[in-house]
Amino acid sequence: MKKPLLTLTALAGLSLGVAAPASAASTHTVQSGDTLYRIAVNNNVSVNDIKQANGLNSNMIYPNQVLKLAKSEAKASNASKTYTVKAGDTLYRIATNNGVSVNQLMTWNGLKSDLIFPGQQFSVKGANAASVANSAPAAKPKASTSAPVTKQSTSTTQTQAPASGKTMTVEATAYTPYCAGCSGITATGIDVRSNPNQKVIAVDPSVIPLGSKVYVEGYGEAIAGDTGGAIKGNKIDLLMPTQEQALNFGRKSVQITILN
């Protein structure tokens, strides 16, 4: 989909005005630019609370939609203050599902990096919760195929790229499914609004063929499924679920490996 390059200046303007968490109101009328995560944090509830209270099956919301903000009784009565990491989890997903920020999770659990592993337990209820182990297992079972789980897209910790494939260094920026001028459908027909967590990058097809699988340092394996007016030469644009994540990513040089 053709779109203007998402700049730090534009994103910074969009991110202004995010208030500190406040006591939950009974309802919230969705404003342009709102996300479930932002509404949850600002009203001291979790994303799951909002989805359960409103019968939502996805994270898609619309301007002028009225959302109930009540905490679910099951969650309010749950005395557990820890979460056990499952395969496929990310710090961002754990934080979102518990109505907290990634920085809070890292602070409460004394994390020095955003690498997490299946089986770890995290405090998800605040600084007063019991401290839990956050280091990786002393030794991984030899037969294990589980890979470390990383925070989506905003990490400065880089994972090791695959050895095979053509490798190059590119300039990377980030965009969201709802960026100005975006249709939500990529140049190859991918509906990124139906699943904003999928890994899609915009590329210059003369450098990276559309449809290629590409490993991006710090982002993971993605599909080259989009183009952009400002994406020319050794440049790529990474799809991020939220404007906050795109802003945190900024603009940086990364190494990529074209897998096919």
C-alpha cells in the first residue's frame, strides 16, 4: 500500500497526550487514534477485561464505539500475581494482557534484557508482588527446540540471524496498519489490520523481491509484502502493531538475511 514514510516527528505528535493511568470509568467512547492498550492503561484495567466486558474477539476498535471498562470478576478475585511464560509469548503481549507496560514488567522483575524463555515466571501485579526468577535456565535440554522469546520490535537486544541466505545492511523505519494514507491492505494483498502483529516489511522490489522471506535483526522472520513511496534502495519499513512501538523503533541500520 502506498503511504508516506512514518517519521519520528509525526509519531511524536500522535503520541502526545497519553495520560498516566487513572481510576477506571464505567465506559469509554473510542477516539481517533485510540488503542485497546492505551484505553486499558489509562483506566487501570487490562486489555482482556475490556475484551471480555464487550464481547470482543479481536483488538480492532472504531471511533465513537462505546466500551465498558469494568474489570472481570474472575480477574479481580484472582490472587495470583505471577505469569508463566509460554512458547510464542513476548514481553509486549504479557504486558498488554495484564494492563501494564513493558517497562513496568522489566522493572518489577529486575530484567536487564528483553529475552524471555518458556517456563519463566514473572510478577505482573506491581512492585509489591513477590520477586520471581528471571534468568534463563542454567542449561537447555539438548533436544529442546524452544527459542528465546523477545519483546516485539522495540528491542535493542539482537537475536542471531540465520547463516544461510543473502545478507545486507539496510536502513529500517517502522509504520502501523493505521498510518496516515494507509489502506490497511499491502501491495501484495495482505490485510494487516486484521492481524497487526504479523511480521510484514515494505521493500524496494528491485532490491528485495516481493514475497521473499526475510530475517530482520531484532524483528524476526518477516514477509516482504509491501512497498512504499519512500522505500527505495537499501531501505525497509517494518510493520508494528502500535504507534508507540513504531516510535520506539525509530530509524536504525539493521542487518537482514534474504532467506529465499
